[in-house]
Amino acid sequence: MITRIVRLHLREEKREEFHLIFSQNYSHIRQSPGCLHLELMQDSEDSCVLYTYSQWESPQHLEAYRKSAFFRSVWPRTKALFAGKAQAFSMQKLKKDT
């Protein structure tokens, strides 16, 4: 399993538009092959900074989603709302919970 966290810094006047795009596309993302979990979180100190937290069966599933026609259609519209470049982090657990 892979966990993906993406930090998004939105322009203040574009926050509502982003929330609309996210809510309209949430189900489609969650139904993508290999997507196990998806959440949207807001920074506790800056309401213009959001994070997507997702879990995928494998890096290959995440990459297939990122190369999909769906992602290529939504990402440019989303990216246009940013105040700065998105930062993405992918990680795997080193050890299972005991």
C-alpha cells in the first residue's frame, strides 16, 4: 500500500471553486482502481492550504490514475486555482502495526 499526501496552496478567491471541483469528482477518484481511501484536509493555521490524503493499493495504481484521461482533464482546471506549486509526497510504512 502507498500513501499519497498532496499539499495545495489555493488563491483565496478560488477556495470555493476548488471545493466544488473536489466534491464533484470525489466519487470518481474513490472508484478509481486501487484507490482505498481519499480525504481532503485543511491546514489548521491557513485556510488556503489544503491537503489531499489518499491510499492506494500500489504505486502502479496511483501512477495509472495520474496517467488517466480523467486526471488529465481535472488537474489543469484544479492547478489553475493554486497560489503556488503543489507538493506531493508518496510513502510506505516501514513496519506493520503491532
